[in-house]
Amino acid sequence: MGSEHSHGHNHGSALARSGEAAKRPLSIALAITLVTLVVQVSVGITSGSLSLLTDGAHLLTDVGGIVLALAAVTLASRPTRSERTFGFYRLEVISALANGALLVLVAIWAIVEAVGRIQDPPDVPGLPVLLVGALGLMANLVALRLLSDGGSLAAEGARLEVLADAVGSVGVVIGGALIMLTDKPVIDAWIGLAIGVWIVPRAVRLAWEALQILLQQAPSHVDLQEITLALESVPDVVDVHDLHVWTLTTDMDVLTAHLMVGEHADHHGVLDQAREVLAESHGIHHATLQVEPETHSGCEQVDW
């Protein structure tokens, strides 16, 4: 009986190498986003603009995404301690769950507040909303440009967050312009409502995906039956059981399985071919495979 742990550490070291190049643009993008966040929230409070406050709350998630990317880049380069056999990769998932939950609360607040303001709209000046919205949009575009060459998976996640927020900034700019043209401050409440509704499905999806990973559910893009058939097609493999697949963090799937082989099988050959099948056909580079002779018994006693 034998087992092999495929080259999972290579994936982590590759993330560290690619991530090092992302530190500087991530840091600059974080500084720009923080300044824009402070300006948006400050002007939102003083002007009473719901659209600015809602977009500012969404911008806060951009800050969280960029901080998370920086943390992932930094931690990926650190050696794994014996008690943390999977390193810090799950921090990304935990942060995503918290981020999604916070976004849902922000969206609910924005929707409730917007409904009240539509019925009794406060006097919101259009010019500050327009100017600060334009500032937010420009900051998003600069951050997108900085993050476009980041190279790491974490930086790509932060880029997508900024891209989504840019849509909200466009809404704020349109709202500010319409208030100035029509002199109807209620438009600000409608824009805030639209941004809140826009946030909800993204936030729920983010939280749900993170929760699925924490529950170690098999990734949706993985077909367990196809993987089983692929492993069974490896010469000398007569049965595959105890197959488990889960996601460690973004684009890092992990697999364990027992491969039952014929009496005279080449165990090393089976391991090499199985690892190649998983990596090339299914994108799984981190696998632990246990090879068992077909006369082996005892696995059926496992009750989970």
C-alpha cells in the first residue's frame, strides 16, 4: 500500500512569486481607495446624499478586498508552520463571508432608508454628488488600471470588486447630474435604492460561495463522476473509493482518494498517471492518493 501527496506546495510558491509583483500596485490602489472612501462618506454625511453613502459603503468592500489581496500576497511567501498545514489560505474565504454579510446589511439599510426618503425627500444638492461621484469613478478607473497587471489570484479578486463599484459610481454621477438638471432631490434616493438593489445579489452570492467552501462542499465546476471514471481508466486501477474534493481557497481544489489496484500493479506508475490525469484534465494539482491492493479490506468500515 502506498500514497503520494502531489505538488501542492508548488502552487503556493507560485502564488507567492506572482503576488510579490502585485504588492506595489495593490498598495497604491489601497491608498487611492481609502482617500476616496473618506471623501465620499464625509460629503455624503454633510450633504445628506444617500447615493454617496451607499456607494461609500460599497467602496468599503473594495478596501477589504485590496487589504485581503495584500494579506494573501504577504502570507503566501511565509513558510507554513507545523500546526497550520494548509497555511493561511482560508483567511480569504472567511473574509469573503464577512464581507458578503456586511454588504447585505448595508444594502438592506440603503433600501429601507431610500424608501423613507422617496416619501419625504431631503434637500440634497446635485453639484457635490456629481463631483464626488466623478472623483469616485476616476479613482475606480485608476485602481482598475493598477490591478490589471497584478498577476495574482487575490489581486484579480480585488480588481473585480473595484470594477463592480465603478458601476455604482456611474450611478452616483448620473444622479448628481439629474438633480442639477431637474432640481428634484428625490432622484438621490432613487439612485441610492438602485445601488442597494444592485449590491444584494452580489453580496448574497459572495457569502454563499464562501460558505460552500467552508462547508467543504465539492466545487460546482467539478464533476465527481467524471473524475472517478478518469481515475478508473488508469491502467491497473480496478476501483476508486473514498473520493473527496473540496476547495481550499480561490482556484485551489484539493482531492483525496483510494485507488484499488491489481495484485501485480506498479504502484509508482499508477500514482504518476493518476496525478497527471487530475492535473491535466481536471485542474487539480493538490491530491493525496492512497494505493491499495485489491485484496485489501477495511475501507467499508469508515462511516462518513
